[in-house]
Amino acid sequence: MDWENPLRSITPTVDADVLKVLAGTHTSVTGNQLARLAGRSYAQVSSVVRRQTEEGIVQVEQHGRTFSYRFNRDHALAAGLLDVFSAPSRIEHEVGDLVGAWDVPPDTVAIFGSAARREATRESDVDLLVIRLDDVDPHDDVWRAQLAGLVDFVEGRSGNRVQLLEISQSELAEAVESGQPLIGSLRSDARTLAGEDLRLGLAETAR
């Protein structure tokens, strides 16, 4: 799945980029603004919004000689499109629910890297960090099965390969103490999906 624009996973066209921009705002935008935000040429965007306006998915407004466009949230297809665009956030919430039901709980589960920044494409890995409580045996059968299930779940829901980083609380503290590059990445873009807030944990560990 393309985490930046999930609609590209269905239709990798100018339409996907235009609709993502329009669905992401409740205000109207001009053709030039739309082209810049969509990363497409004005000619490409003009052709798309003309057709989408005829379909009723996009509404056009005229201000003098200028035309602007907005997403028609009352259209029968609007809810489905918005649901597609929300897929990354939905997967993250589902991971939280899944991990919340684990028999052997973690300290924290977080997403980081390009998927967390919403820059991941369909070729990108989804980076997940699982912090294990120090008193949990890393070879425990239940624990290992939970981790495998987490990987299978995210890969099945997204189509992306998962890169799982599993460390203990103590190992995280050592990484912070030694200033490992990973810690900078976690501080800048990691988002906690389950358990203790990772950023608070990093701040406390650094003291």
C-alpha cells in the first residue's frame, strides 16, 4: 500500500493525487494551487477536475475569471474515498487493539520511519518497534507467537513488508545512552500505537 496516498494503490493516476489534495481540505483551491499541491502539471489537473466535476465528485466555484475546486463530501462516493485515504491511520488503530489483547504485554509498540511520516510507497517497509519488558523472556513461545502475528497482521492489511525491531527496556536505555542513530529517528517521527508513550520514555531515559 502507498501510505502517502492509499488511493494510488487502486488507481496510480493523476486522479488519485488530485482527490487526495481536495479530500484533505474543506476549502476550495484554484487550479494552480491544486497542481502545485498534487505535484502534477496544470494541464493534467485541469483535465482531471473537468471530468470529476462532470461526475459530481468535485464542485467548481467561479470568482471572476478564476475557478476553484472543492471535494463534494455529499457525493455517494465521498465516504468510500475518505475511507481509502484513512487506511494508514486505521491500520495503526487496529494494531493498538491487537496488541492491547496480548497475553504477554509489551512496554511499547510504535511505528517509525517512512510509514510513520506518511512517505512510504508500496515498495517501502513498515518499521515497527516493539519494546519488551525486561522481565519477559525473549524466547517465550507466547511472546514469539505474538510478534509473528503482529507482522502477519500488518503485512496482510497493507501489503507492505514489515521490518520489526524488538528490543528490551534495558537495551533501549543503552541505545539512548550511547547516542545510537536510531534514537534520533524515533524522537523525530515515531508514533506510539500501544503501551507506554515512547517519546515520554525516551525523554525519561535520557535524564
